[in-house]
Amino acid sequence: MNRANALREVLRSGPGFGGVSLLGLLIVVALYVLLVFPLDFGESQWSNPIVWVDNPKAVPPVWTNSFRRETRPPHRIFEGREPHTEQMARSGPVHSWRFPLTYTSSHPPTFLAVTLADVRYEERPPLVLISLKRPDGKQLRIYRHTVRGPREGESGPFLRYGQTPLRVQLSTDEATVTAVQNFLADEFDLRLDGAQIGGRVDRFLFGFPSGDSEEAFVPLTGDYEIIVQAAMREEGDSVGRVRFVVGGAVFGLMGTDSLGRDLARGLLFAVPVALFIGIISALMSTAIGTSLGIASGYLGGRADITIQRISDIVANVPVLPLLIFMLFIVGPSLWMIIFILVIFGWPGLTIQIRSMVLHVRTNQLVEAIQSLGASRRRVMFRHILPQITPYVFAQLIFGAPAAILSEAGLSFLGLGDPSIPTWGQILEAGFRTGGIYLGYWWWIVPPGLCIVITALTFMLLGLGIEPVVNPRLRRSPP
Amino acid sequence: MVGVFFVVLLMLVLTLGLTGFSDRILAATIGEQLRAERTALAETIRDPDEMEKVLEKRREELEIFYGLRTPWYYRLPSTALRVLTLDLGEARSLRSFDGSNRVFDIVTERVPNSMLLLTTSFIITAIIGIVGGSYLATRQGSWLDRFVSGFAAVSYAIPTWWIGILFILILSIQLRILPSGGMYSTPPPTEPLPRFFDLVSHALLPVITLVLVSFGPSIYSIRTITLNIAQEDHVKIARAKGLPESRVRLRHILRVAAPPIVTGLLFGLAGSLSGSILVETVFNWQGMGRLYYDALAGTPDENVIVALTFIFTLMYVMIRIVLEVLYVFLDPRVRYTD
């Protein structure tokens, strides 16, 4: 059967078709990830909390809103570099940024945060003011900050917040709390103390009193505007970047974990990793298993006995405990995991290949070639190997899901490579931090589904290919 | 099988030696003994300098006695003996249920809990497998048959422990039907009967999880074995003799199929040792699997991990020995003679 025919036959079977299309999809995703994500994504982003600081913590995906009666607020990030308007005031130029925000949710935002970065000034530090304009026409100043002045002995121009931008969580900021306190007293004639306001600033800023009790506020929907103004002292002073975050209770395609990490990104990055682990360890253990099997079956004698003894032992050890033990001793790294999976992965194949080779070596073709004086290596690899290749190929495919599941299990026990996110590690984080007991399903279900889909892809491929390469399994016509 | 046992033991011991781990265990033992002696000596020796001198001398004696002064490979036999008897000193942070920190106590008290979970799910899987498999063999090619073979294939692609997590998420957290983990409620019931039912309600989810992923393959393999035997001549003869169908099935098919069926089931049990490590972890079942997880968390408890790896190997080997003994009873052709 030639290759094109074989492929057609695989595609014609249900599992084969499913397997091939799923594998195609996975490969496309993997290529996309390799093109778009930095290769050191794990270290530079995934395990770097600063990257995720502006994200809401442990919130479900955005699309869950369509299943709820009350929509949860989406996450909004406003960022400005060049000022939207520049005015001249008596004290100097005033740069301002205006961010319009249409608020429709029936819940208040989860937090408010502001970030200033790359401030540059010649002599005297600029003053940054942030105001909120509400749909009911009321406006209040929620934040006021004077950039840190010159240190002793330092000479201008002064650069501030370059390496470490200034980030302020307004929900707990003292000045903001005072501002809200005054606002409530002036506008609604409500006198609350700081403790009643602290941490719940968002509710008051984005709401109006419902009248039930003093502190009961219902969200006020409509068009808001966030106005950031930087009062400079000199021409040429600047604020390089302004960022205002209105924390949501839903985020992205897949939600976030308890550190605010975007789960969609982690899940995506794990696709090529899983394929890599599955394919590389299947390839290596198949290569070892096949060559040892051929050697054992064809050479016979002492080589055969030695290989059989070793494979008997390795095939009969409890794999997971030893995997745990060895990984624990050598320390978790992706290559170590693959290496150890390969060490325990080859014997089953060796035993099967050996019995096939014992059968093949007695056929007339091989005997004829031997009598022509072909070397042993030539017979093994040019004449025996091609005859068992189809079978080896099917086994190669069945090897991949086993490796992927093992890696996931090891990662779940906390033995994953910490520099590379995998689905098992995402699940481990969700389990260890108690996410599952809080019902954070978006943290638990998708990574598991990804594992199942990837493993299933290879299972289906194998099931589709097996009857093609193994004539005995071909279904006889009814 | 005994060979496997010794190879694993040797591997454990070699790794312990090569990584300097056996040195650390010994040093800890000596330190512990010295501490005990210091309190005893404090009764007689008042002078602190004198005391230090005596203790230093004693330390030297002990180090020579335990062989800490000789390279690790001279100590292989004694390290092997330590692993064999689980004499691995004290755990760093883990404690047994009544507060002991000896590795031996911590590990051995978990064995029955693990066995309880494993054997229960094994028996259920075996029953479902035998009943379902021999039934399916009579319905070859039906939609149910195709469904089960598909289900068996899918089972290999599903992480058992993730199914457990889903159960917790749905049944324990959302619907609040069953407890999400542990073996007993807090506080545990004291009366025997409520205590038993409490245990059952906690064991339900882990057992269902273990059974769910293993019964598909088990039914499928038993179906295939019975099908093969049902096509043999002696079965046709039995039918031709006019024996009742139930008798043919029980005496002529199942009896002959028993050895390979038992082999398959016990292999499955040995395989689910690995699965149970993760399932116990998920359900906080106080067995050896969960102990692995706890020992790996934070600052790892090395001694406990060594002990657990050893015990799991031991259990695995024992299951295989049971299998070989059972074979003699099940298959009259097998006899171990010299």
C-alpha cells in the first residue's frame, strides 16, 4: 500500500479523521504560539507577578456574562502616552488625558488602580491630578500626586518611575478615601468615617445611595469620564505613560487565576509544550525500544538475554513512584522529565518487536540476503526494520498520550518544570491554592480538557492508523 | 519478580549514596543520639568545656560506628538494610496521626488506608469487568459493544485525577452532595455504625473515580478474552453435547478464560497503584499517595519520599507474586517444580 492510499484510508475511518483534524488544529495553535509568544514566556511573564498586577484576581471569563442575569463588570484598561490635550496655565503647561468609560454593569468595579511611568522634568516636579466625571454630572478629584522631587546632589533633568513605575491602588489609598468622604458629605449629605469607605471606594464612586441604609449604594450606569491631568512647571517636562485600570469581575477568554494571570495565555503556551513532550518522548522511547528489540531478536545469544532481562525489570517496576523519586532527586526540568519518561517508556515495545523480529528473520527474503553476505547491521536496518515499520509507527503514536498524561500527573504533584507553564502545573496551582474548593471552574476545567483533547488526538490517530498498518486488524467485509 | 525488587532497592540505595543523602540520614541520627546523651551527661559533668570535649569524642566514636567516616559505597549493605526496615530517621515536618515524627510510623499507618481504597475499587472494577465483559462477548458488534470499546480507548486519554477534581467541583462544591475530601468528617463520629457510614460517604467519590477510568478497559479486555475462547472447539463440542448455555458459559468459557482474566485484572491493580497516588492527593485521602504530595510540598521531606518509593515497589512486587501463586490454582498446566 503506498503512502497516499494509506493516508486516504486513515482519513476514511472515523477516529482517523478526527485524529488528523485535531492534530492539524493543535499544530496550527502551536505554530501561532511559537510565532507570537516569547520563548521565555514562562520565566519572563507567566511566573513574573508584576506582569499580572493590573489584572483582576480569580475572575471568570467574559463570556460567562451571557449566562447571567446580572452582568459583571468587564475589565477596562486605559492607557495613554502622548497627552490628549495640552494647555498653557499660569504655572506651566498642563497635559491631560481623557478616558471615556461607558458603565453598564449592575456591580461596582472590583478595584481602581493608576500607574504613572517615565516622568521627566527639568527643575520642579509635576503634579498629577485624576478626576472622575460621573453620568449625573458630578465630578470629583480622586487622586493627587506630586512626583518625587530632586534628591540631594542630583542634577536635572530628573527621570522618575522609569524602571519601577508608580502604581497606586486607589481603592485603599488614603487620599482617595478622604476625597470620597468629602464627596459623599457634599453631594449626598452622608457622613461616613474612613473605615466605612476604605476598600469600598469603587462602590461609592460608581454608585448612588439606594436609600435602604447609609452605606447601601447601587451602581450608577452611564457615561463616565476619567480625566488625568499633569501640571508641568517647564516646557518640555513630560509624563511618558498614564494607565488607569477599572478592575472587572470578568476577564478575557478564560478568566484569571488567583495571581491575576491570564489563563488563556497560559493554556495557549502549554500547547506546543505538550506536543513537544509527547512527540519527543514517544520518538526517543520508540527509537530505543525498536533498536533494542531488533538487536535482541536478530542477534540472539548473550545480547538477547541481557536485553530481555533489563527490559523485563524496567517493564515491571512501579513507574510513577520511581518517576517521582528520580525527579525529586535530580530536580525538575523539562528535559529531565522527558529523559525519565523515555527511560521507563521503551521496554514494552522491545518485547513486542523482539517477537516480531524472531518471526521475520526466518523468512526466505532475509535468509537469501544473509546468504549473499550482507552485514548484520545491513540486514537489521535495511531489511528487517522496513518490515516492522508500520507497527512501530502505530506504537509511536500511542506513546505520545502516555507521555503527556505522565507529565501532567508529575506536574500536578508539584514536580513540573517551574520555568515552563504546562496544563498540569496550572491545575496544580488551582488545586494547591484551594481554587477548586472555591468553585473556580474556569481554572480547573479548561486545562484538564486540553490534556484530554491532546491525548485523545493521538489515541484517535493511533486507532485510525492501526488497522491500516496491521492487516490482521482490518475489518473483514460483513 | 524478586529480581525487580532487588534492582529497585539497589537503585534507591545507589541514588541515596551518590547524592550524599545517606550521609545526611546518618548525621541526623548521630545528632539525635548526641542530644539525648547531652541531657544525660549534664547530670554528671558541670564544666561546659569538659562537656564539649566528651561529646566531641563521643561523636567521633559514633561516626566510626555508623561508618560515616568511610565512603558511602562501603555502607551500601547497611543503607539497604535501613531502607528495608524503613529505619530512615525522622521526618522534617510531617507527623503521624498521633504526633510521632518517625518515618516508619508516618508511612506504615497510611498503608491500610491506601489498601482500603485500592482493594475496594479493584473488587468493584473486577466484578463490573467480569459481568460486563462476558455479557458483551455475547453481543459482539452491537452498539453497546462499540460504545464500550470506544469508551475504553478514551479512558486511556483521560487523567484519572482530573476526573476526581471534576467530581469535587460538581458534586461537592456546586451540589454539596458528598464531602470533598478527607476520610472522616470533623469531628469524626464515635459510634461504630455512623463512623462506618461516614467513611463510606468519604470513600464514595475516590472509589467512583478509580472505577470510572478503569472499568472500560477491563470490560473490553475480558470481552476479547472470552470471545477468543468462545470460538474454540471445546466450546462447540460442549454446545453440541446439548449442555445448557449457562453451564457452557460458566464451566467451558469463563473457567478457561480465568488465568488471562486474572492476569489482566491484577495488572490493572498494579497500574492503578500509580493512579491512586494522584486520586488520593485530589481527595485528601490519608493514604500513601497523599503522603507523597504532602512530602513534596514546601521543603520536601526526603526520608518520607524514599520510604514511600520503597513501599510502593514492595506492594507492586507483592501483587505480582500473588499473581504467580494464583496462576498455579487457576491454570492446572502451570506447576512450579524443580
